Amino acid sequence: MAKIDIGRVFHALGDPTRRAIVDRLSTAPSSVSRLAEPLEITVTAVAQHLAVLEACGLVKTEKVGRVRTCRIESAGFDALQNWIAEHRTQWERRLDALREIVEDDE
Amino acid sequence: MAKIDIGRVFHALGDPTRRAIVDRLSTAPSSVSRLAEPLEITVTAVAQHLAVLEACGLVKTEKVGRVRTCRIESAGFDALQNWIAEHRTQWERRLDALREIVEDDE
């Protein structure tokens, strides 16, 4: 899989229907039509949401015979986690530096 | 701070300018006008982006005298991290269960 575009991951998850799809797939893989049912949207609409989720590495779909099965893909989640960790490291390092200055003054 | 709306966090970070603001603030707190400069947008536009980031717990702003200082707030990041962890736990538990079934069959 190519490098994940973190902006696309955030954009994809900003939509409540797409988060509902990710919720469902986290508990078990599913066919597209089974995903559509409780969401009360058309199979076409689900397929469009899946395309967005697939493009940013959050979901993987695979067609076997006539059924397309969807499952969670970890790449998008890994990218999210890395993004958070990088930012957290930056400001925690800064807070540690400030703490040292304060302690040196005491 | 009230409970974070994860949908708002994802929506907020789906915007490249808002991510640029979070990047900057991760390295150091900043005034609104200093944030605006390299982004080449108006102070008003930055203030609007900051309002979105503040509403979902990613940034905190504080006015001291005439200057509004902005800094990273960890609440939004914590909410993101929890959301990822919850989903990851679900599908990893499922994969573990599958693995056990396979091993039992061997």
C-alpha cells in the first residue's frame, strides 16, 4: 500500500456513516449488502463510502465470486496513531524542557 | 471540559490549515497573529479555525491583556487515541479468537 494521506484519513472519519461502517467492520468482516441494511442507505451509497475508506487504508474489500467482503485494514489506523504520537512527542518534550528550567531555578 | 465529540475532532483535522496550526502549536504556544503569518491567511480566518479546534478539545486559547495565546490541549488527542484503541481491541480480539480456532484444528 502506498503512503497514507493523513488528511484523507481524517476526512474519511469525519463522516458519521463512515464511522458506523468502521464500527461494524471492527467487530466482524461483512458483505457490502449486509453493511447497508442497518444503515438504511443504498448499497451504492455504502460502496461510495467504502471507496473513500479503502483509498485511505482504513478498509480493504475483496470480491470472491459475486460477493464483495469488507474488512478493517490496519494501515490507516497505524497512520493515525503515528500522527498522534509524533505531535504528542513534540509537546511533551517541550513540557519536559520547561520543567527542567523550573527545577533548575529552585 | 465536556465529553469530546470524536466526529468533530476528525472533521477539525480533515482541514490542512487546521492541521498546520496543530503542527505549529505542538512545537510551541503562539499568539494568534504569529500563527497567521506563515499560513498567509487573515487573523480572522485563523481565529475561526482556532474556534473549531478549541470546540473539540485540540487547542486551548487564553487571552492575557491584549494578546490571545494558543496552545495544544491534550483532551482531543486523548479522545482520538481512545477511539483508535477501542477499535483495534475489537478486531485484534477477533483475530486472536480465529487464531485459536485454527490452532485447535491443527
